[in-house]
Amino acid sequence: MRKMLDFLKDENGQGMVEYGLIIALIAIVVIAALTILGPKIA
């Protein structure tokens, strides 16, 4: 039981997950912007 609680409290990988989510959000915004503005630019 103690090992499970220690595993759940472990925050070593939390920063990388947050960076990954931020990058994914930025990618979604860029793709949406290109999809909307693409025909107007061309």
C-alpha cells in the first residue's frame, strides 16, 4: 500500500506532461488558423 501511495505522489514526470499538453494546444491552434486563413492567403 505504501508503494502505491508513493507512486501516486511522485511528481517527476509531471513537468514533461504539462509541456506536452502546451505543445499540443499550440499545434491545434496553428492548424486551426492555417485551415481558416489558408484560402485567404493563397
